[in-house]
Amino acid sequence: MFFKFRKVLVAEDYESSNISVQKVIDDLNISESKFVSYCDDAVAWAKVAMENGHAFELLITDLSFDEDHRKQEINSGQQLIQAIRAMQPDIKVLVFSVEKKELIIEKLFTEQHINAYVKKGRDDVKDLKKAIRKVFNNGKHISAGITENKSERNAFEFTEYDTLLVSLLANGILVKNIPDYLKENDIKPGSISAVEKRLKDIKLSLALNSNEQLIAFCKDFGIL
């Protein structure tokens, strides 16, 4: 059965996104909410609420916050989650973001132990309602479509060496010059034949035809 959260803290610097969240809070009859545009303000409000014995039960936060004239100690959703969880380990966390890279989203669940991830976009109001209900009842939620390509990414496990090779390519280093970098940094295997074979094997495993496609794939999935 779904009852409702009583106190919700929202960290979001885009007014259009706040409209979606506000509608959800109104529709779910959540009695008290605080909207802030800066992460530092969110931490301050969370601290005051705890000191007053009326801690927030749910944090809804974006991941990215635009910089402006006001200097901030904390300027990302990940840092905000860490700061508030340090004060209040049991607070539930829902991330509301445009981020679509599966690796980044996975890390939010596995490393920061968020309770829900909702992607901004079509039907996000409906998705937010579903997520909040699940989180209140100690469940987890992730927007549909986010994990559809997870098996594709996991079909090939990138090693540190693989990631380095693709990173060098992404930074504009030609394949023929990669062995020079590897030898200078005592990284093995460092021969041109080993580099070419490894890149060929990666592309074959992922059904990619070019180094450009490989770079794009790694960026899309948050590997780079």
C-alpha cells in the first residue's frame, strides 16, 4: 500500500524540470517540500531539518548544475548525494536527470546506493509518480529503456588496457603511434601488432566496423 512521504527536498536548477516535480508532489499530496537551485543550499536545508528533528525523507536531485556567478562548494548531484548521506544515511534518493549512459547510472545504484533513477523526457511525470511510490515502499526504480542496451555493453568486458587504447584513439593519437606511448609508460603488450590485434578483437566482439564507431560506442556507454 502506498501512503506518502511527508518531507521532500528537491535540488534542481531548471525551472521546466521543477514544474514536473512540483506537479508530482501536488498530485501525491506530499505535505512539505523544499525546492533549491544550488547544491550547497540543499545541504544547508538538510542540516537544519535534521537539527530541528524534522529531517527530509526523500531527496530528488539532478546530476548536473550550471555554474553561474555564485561560487559553490558542491556542484554536482553525485557530490550532493554523498554530502547529505554523510549526515543522514537513511534518506531515500531519487535522481531525475537527462543522463543516459548506463555505466554512470549503474554506479549511482552500486556505489551511491540511490533508490531510483528517472530520466527526464516524455512521460516523466508519470514515471516520477511510479518511482516515488516504489521508493516509499522500499523498492527500487529505473526508467524503462535505460537498461535495454545493458546486455550489449556487457557482452564485452573492457580491461584497463582496452580502455586506454580507446582513450588514446579518442585523444587523436594514431594507431601507429600508440606503441610509442605504451613503451614510454612501460605498458605491455606494446607492439604495433598487439595493439592492432586487440583493437580488431574489440570491434569484432561489438560488431563495430571502425575506430570511430568504437570511440562513439565507448562514449555512449560511459566507458570513456
